[in-house]
Amino acid sequence: MKKHLLFTIGSLVLALPIYSWLLYKAMQGLEFTQSDMWTSLIVPLYVIGWTSSKEQGFSAYDLFLLAAAICTALDIFLNAHPSTFLLATTLIGTLILPTEYLVQAAKKQE
């Protein structure tokens, strides 16, 4: 339970401020930089790395999240003003898996 809680808190602490800032920049029409592109990859790679090490391989969800993160990073790289839809999709996709692990851990505790 402690590992699941640390993973979930770590994901939230990383994802919410990073993607809030990226969504704010996208909605305000501010230009994105190359560091924003790399920043958009940090949280999904953290989530994918943690889950793949726990499950000894990649799931279809990990591959979906990786594809969404790569598409978001490419959109940031190619356009100064990336799609808010891609940013929101990657944020939601990043937060679903930690929440699922937390719910599963809570059910095991009962």
C-alpha cells in the first residue's frame, strides 16, 4: 500500500503542476520552447517506467500513454502553439493509472 501511495502522490505532484503550466501556456497563446517538449514527457515516462517495472513488461495502456506522450511532444516541437486537446489527453491518461493502482490497493486492504 505504501508503494502505491508514494507512486500516486509522486504522479500527482509531478503531473498537476507541469500540465497545468503547459495548459495555461497553450490557452494563453504563449509560445512553447524545447524544454516544454521534454517536460511534457517526464510524467508519462515516470508512470510507464514504474508500472512496467512492477508488472515485468508493458501493457497496452502503457503503449497508449507512450504514444500520447510522443504525439504531444512532437506537437510541441513542430508547433509553437500545440493542441490543448493533446495536452489534456496526456494529463488525463497519466492520472488514470496511478488512481487505478490506489483503488486496487485500497480494495486489497479491505
